[in-house]
Amino acid sequence: MPLDFRQAVYAGCWQMFMEKPLTGWGVNQLPSELARHVSGYSEKELYPHNTYLELLVEHGIIGLALYLWLMWELLRLAWGPVPEGETKGLLNHEFHWLWPILLGVYWVNAALVVMNYQFVNGLLFTMAGMLAAQRRRASQELRFKSIPVRQVSRIPSYAE
């Protein structure tokens, strides 16, 4: 895509966003509406090739804020504990270190294309689900370790 074309598309997207900044234009309204906001090109449907800009135009500040919150939660998974029995598995400490780098590549790519690739999103969210499940197992492991074990000298009966 030539640079002047991309600049015109971005300017048209920004104009659309400024018209409806809070909630946006709605799902899948961008391609046809954008063509009316960009002059000098004959395409009937235009795409910004930018996930963040598309979110702003279609879902407004609210949609972008929800997306950024989701991305923050995905990043936080890197800082979760690794259960003792899983330190040699796929989701070990090294993977936790690698997770922010993988997300960073995803976020940079999202500025250049719209991240609606089924394989990429499926892989990303599957790995995030595995990390979230691991975090839950680790927190349960820590909780059970912190519960003091009482010794019972005798089993109480219901008659007492």
C-alpha cells in the first residue's frame, strides 16, 4: 500500500473516530463508511490495516479501553508463579520470561495489520488460557501450603 494512500486512510479513520469517539460506528461499519471519508481513491471499501485504529473507529474509546485492559491482563500472566511440579514443562520460568516478548511482537504487528487471523489469535489465547490455568494451580498450591495442619488426638463424636 503506497504511503500517501495509507496516510489518507488514517486521516479518514481519525475523522470518523472524531465524529463518534465514545462508542464508535459499530461492527463492520468501517470499510464502507471509510470510503466516503477518503477522497481521491476509487475503492468502495477501505481498511486501515491497523488494529488500534479499527477498534477506535468501530468501537470508540470504550472498545479500545476494553481491548487494552485485555492486553494488560494477558501481560500480567507473565508474572504468575510456576507450580513446583511444572518447572521443567513448557510453561516454565523461561516461557514466562518469553511471554512479554511474544505479546510485544503481537502488539507491534497489530499497528501494521488488523489482528483477526484465526491461527494467531487461537494460538495466543490458547497459550494465555494455559498460563491462566497454571496461575490458578500455583495459587491453590500456595494456599494449601499455608493452611496449618492440626493434629487431632481423637475423632469427636456427634454425641458430645
